[in-house]
Amino acid sequence: MSPSERREMIRKENTRLSLTRQCKLLKISRSSIYYTPVGFDPVPLDLMHEIDPLPGS
């Protein structure tokens, strides 16, 4: 079972098992359940490539 599948098994509203205990049982880090991915903005990357082009470009 992948870590993302195990993260989906966490129940934050579960009062019988704490989040810490659920994470230990599923062998995932507790911080991973709070992580939310940040969106990607291509504009700064384009500007960086204009300022400092890759070698051979």
C-alpha cells in the first residue's frame, strides 16, 4: 500500500484513536497529513530562464 493510500485512511474526526496513534499504526509521518501541495506558477520560472539561460541554450 502506498503512503498516499495510507494517508487517505486517516480519520481526523475519529475520537477513539488520536492522529498520532493512527499515523504510527499506518507508519506515516504525522506532518504528512497536514501538508497541502502548493500550486505551480510558471511565470517566475520563465523569468529565471530569461535572466540565467541554461548552458547550450
